Amino acid sequence: MAAILHGELTLANIPALLPQADTLLASLPVDLGEVSRADSAGLSFLLELTRRARARGLELNIHNAPPQVLDLARFFGLDPVLRFTDTAQ
């Protein structure tokens, strides 16, 4: 069952999500279909999840990423690092 993230992935709420990172990894993939807004802090959170997953020998698939997340990843050159699947384009 996928870990579904809701609402905003922004600097305002990433500090509250970070302690949940290991729990999210237990429910791969991560689904962003209900994310309404994201900023660079949200992108950093996805990078941290990816780093933790790889340290455990796992691949983090990110499903249903909204266009804003995809655009940020492309802008920062991170689309090759983050594994987006089933995007909401």
C-alpha cells in the first residue's frame, strides 16, 4: 500500500513530516496525488526519502507527482535522481 502525502510539501510543514520519513518508507511507493503545493523544501524532503530508501537497498518510486513538483525537479536538475512514475501531468 502506498504512502499518500496530503496538502502542502513546503518549508512550513516539512519539519513535521521529517520524523515520519522512516514510516513512509515502510509503505512504498510514495503517492503525491493529493499534494496541493510544493516548494524546494518539499523537493528536499523527496531527496531525503530517496537517500534513506537507497541506504536500505530500496528504490523510491514517486507516484502521481503534480506538475509543480515535476517542474521544480527539472529546474534543479533532479529529475534523473528522483524516480517519478504515474505522474499527474
